[in-house]
Amino acid sequence: MKCISVYTDNFEQFSDIYEKLMQQTVQDDEEIVVDGVTVYGAGEVPEQYIDRMRQKRDVVVMRVKNKDITILQHGKQFEIILPVEQNMVH
């Protein structure tokens, strides 16, 4: 699974840029700014990461219906967890 970190604690601001993020590619270890918000391609995370984060009290877990996308909100960031495409070229 691939993780994209979005450095804001403002849900409205995150929601405003979410669709833009889904339409572009953020490479691993790449940092970009979208509408004034820093976004970082954090790379791959293990399958157990979501389960471990789900157990913490200060983490909000959201699922995107009809897609295999999980969004975690904790501290001053959101993390978008995406499935790694099976046919990606490395």
C-alpha cells in the first residue's frame, strides 16, 4: 500500500484538495505543495499499518466507498493509503 501524507489539520482544507491529489501522481520521497498545503509521497506501508493506527485513540480512520482507499487523520496530518497498482512499472 502506498501512503501520501498531507500536512494540515484542517478537514475542510484537506477535502478541498483531495480530488486534485487523486488526479496527480506523487512519487515516493517527493514533496509538493497543493493550494498552500504540503504533500509528501511517504512510500509504501505494510498491510498491518492501518490496523495498528486504528487501535490508537487519537487516530480517525475513514474509508472511501467503492474504492480501496483509507484516510487516516492524526496530529496535524492526514494520510491517504492507496493500494499499489499490480501493473505499475518500477
